Amino acid sequence: MSQYLAKMRTALGDAGIDKETIALLVQWAEQYLSLGSSDDPTKLSRKSVERFLRHLINDRGLADNDQDIALEAVRMLHKISRGEAPEWLDQFLAERKTASPTKPLTYAELRRLLTHLFDQVDWLMAGFVYGSGLRILECAKLRIRDLDFDKNQVAVRDSYDQIERWAPLATNIRERLDPYLEKKRQKHIKDIVKGGGLVKLPPKMAEAFPQRKNNWGWQFVFGEDAALDFKPGLEDQEMDHIDPRSFRRTLERAAVEAYIFRPINGTTLRNSFADHMRVRKVSTIQILQILGKKKPPRQNDQAVPLDVKGLYLPIDKPKEEITLQS
């Protein structure tokens, strides 16, 4: 054991910390040193702490509270080895603690985040949340019929299957969505031939029109079956939409890989969308309507489609300003 770990164990014991907690903190400190390939914490820097945090999130899948405990162990180790915690470490921990997930990302941060979403589904979902202002759950529940390619708009529906509002469909998303949907359509046809291709419908629709369960328009854009091949014996299985929790975890991992060491979630991307739309002089009322925070004009109990003419979306920035992963 490193002499610094031994000193840390002794100092914690002298401070009256219980043995179980001491063992946990020393264990995290030991893993930090191991990951940094050094027994001497004075030789480790902020990059070592950032690498350790990425390990905690990506490899260990730790929740925020457990991450905080591990980072506190790192701070204790540095304090014992130097007499006090280094300024750069306290600054890093302060930035992490005060950062709010509601704070918008800069274009540079968004560029890094999107280029670390390598899976096609993950990129498209992030694209809809940032590029169209959808909530993550709204994105997960999108069906093929909700995509209006003629008007470049997306229908967002309420729990009664009524169109609650319309959101813009960005060119950057459309270019990546077309080949994705074509591949998905070919797979759907094969599943139907094999006796599958069923999808969960809203309760009233399933009761009145059960034959629509294998209709292409009712399929989820991001179904849970995205990477699964239909197998005999599953003829009655109805596919649901993708679990939004998996995307939230992916978003958090991508943020750390992109060196964004603060909480990132769907609200972060939606607020970034709103902030960057304001830069383009889009009216606050229209932004709020797109986000679903203000009711749009309605006709026959349905939301009136957007006037997207001349609407310049943030995700469609010129390539020299924001480069997105293909």
C-alpha cells in the first residue's frame, strides 16, 4: 500500500471515522492512484481527476452521490499528501457542485457532445431534443406518422393522442433520419412476412383498430426492437418505444467523454435550443410554443402547424461553426 494511503487511513481513524467508511474512502483513493499509474498523488493533475471521473461514470456506472464520495476520497488523499488540497482540485470540485443541468451549453460544448454520440439512434434522439426542442420522453414516443416531411415538422401528441403542438424538423436531422428510417422500414417488412411487426397502440386505438398494430405509420421511430431480429414464437409480442432512461445514461457518458464535467440532461439540451434560437431573433412566444411551455393556436381541437418559413434552427448551423457526427 502507498505510504499516502497508509497516512490517509491513519488520519481518518484519528478523526473518529468508522472503519467501514475508512475502508470505502481508502478503496476509492487506491483506485484513483491505480488509474493514474502512480503511488504519489503529488504527481497527479486535474487530467487525472477527470480521467477518474470518466471511469466512475462510464466503467462503473456510479450515481451522482457515489461519484461525490469517490471524489471526496481523492480530495482527502491530496490534502494529506500536500498539507492542503491543491487549488486546481478545489476549483474542479466547485465547478462540478455549482453547475446546473439547466444551464445551456455553448456551441463548442454541443459540438463535442454530439461528436461523442456514435450510435445512430443516440445521435438522432439528441438531435430531436436539441434540434427540435422535444423532451426526451416525447422523442422516445415519436411514431412514423408524427413526421411530416412535406412541411418539415414533427407532431407532438398528448396522452389522448391529440396533436398538442408542432416542432420544426431540422435539415441536419432529416438528412440522417431518411436512411435510418429506410433501413427500419426494410426490417419491418421482413418482420411482417415472418408474422411479427406488431407495435403497442394507444388503448382506445388498439381496441377499435387492432389491425393497425403492424401498420408502418404506427411504428415507433425509436422502438425497443431497433437492434433485435424477429424470431418465430414472438408473433403476438407488441414492441414498445425505447426506454428513455438508457438515452439519459448515454447522454451523461457522452458529456464526460466530451470533457463537460457538469450534469447534462434533456433540459440542458432544450434550454440550449431556446438560448440559441433567441440569438437568431426568434420570438420568445414562438420558442415557448415549440418547447410546449405555451399553448399554440388551435383549430378543431388540434394544434395549428408551425410557420417554419425562414426559421433557421441552431442544429443547422454552418459546418464551420458546428461540425456534427455523421
